[in-house]
Amino acid sequence: TGLRQRHLTYYYPTRLDLLTAVTRAAIERRRVAAQAAAAGINSIDEAVSQIAVFTAQHENTRVLLALMQAVDQHPTLRALYDEMTNDMLATIQSVFVKLGLAQTRANIDLLHTLVVGLSVVDLATGRSGGQDRARAALATAFQMLTAQQNPMAENGSPGTSG
């Protein structure tokens, strides 16, 4: 908050007030970072690379996990967490628009869930090569999404067997 500890109770009289302010700040940082990353995406390769980097930002993942716990303890924070989720889904949708991918709810949820899962697993395991694993998983997901757009590309021309 940029405040001295003794001033916290003046500006944030309750723990919930402080948690709300921290949650808002974390959500805003995450939103700005995600939108900046999405703005630089103009190809699937760029999407894979940018999102893989995003999954390895452990500080963001730690904050999000802490916020999930706070939501359990303070349901009033759920609206803020929902706001963050909706912002992330809108950012993913903007990437789909740029890449010409089908903007179905299932496709957007698939990528969102994959990003969250990769982020949590990378943080939890602490194994080296997390970005490489994320790139591989993301490349597979984008291949699936692209094949969905053009099933002929994967299956060959009509009438061919194989």
C-alpha cells in the first residue's frame, strides 16, 4: 500500500478492507500485464511464447493462490476474483480474435484453465524447464484449436482415406 504500518488501520480499519485493497491492486497488475502480453501476440508462436512466460511468473501465481484462500474466508471478495477472471477471459478472447480462432466459451475456458493449471503446477513443483513444458502444452492446445478451425488440414481432403 505504500503506507507505514502504523497508518494501515487509519486507511484500512478492518482486515477485510486491507484484503480488498490488496486484491484490487493485484488484479489490476495482473490485468495490465495480461493485456500488454496479449497486445504483442500476432501469431500462434507468439501466443505460445508469451503465455509460457506468463505461467512462470511465480509471484503472480502466489498472489492468486493467496487470494483464492482469502475468497474462501471472505466471500465478499468473490466479486473481485470474478472480475479478475472475466478480465482474463476477455483478454484470451481478444487473442482468439487476433489469431482467427473460434471464440467459443469452451475454447476460451480450455486455454484459461490450461494457463492457470500450468502456473500452479510450475510453482508447486519448482522443477526446472517449466517454460518449456508450458510451451509444449500450449503448442498442443493451439494445434487442437487451429485444427478445429480447419478440419480438412488435419484429415486431408474429402474422400481420402487414411
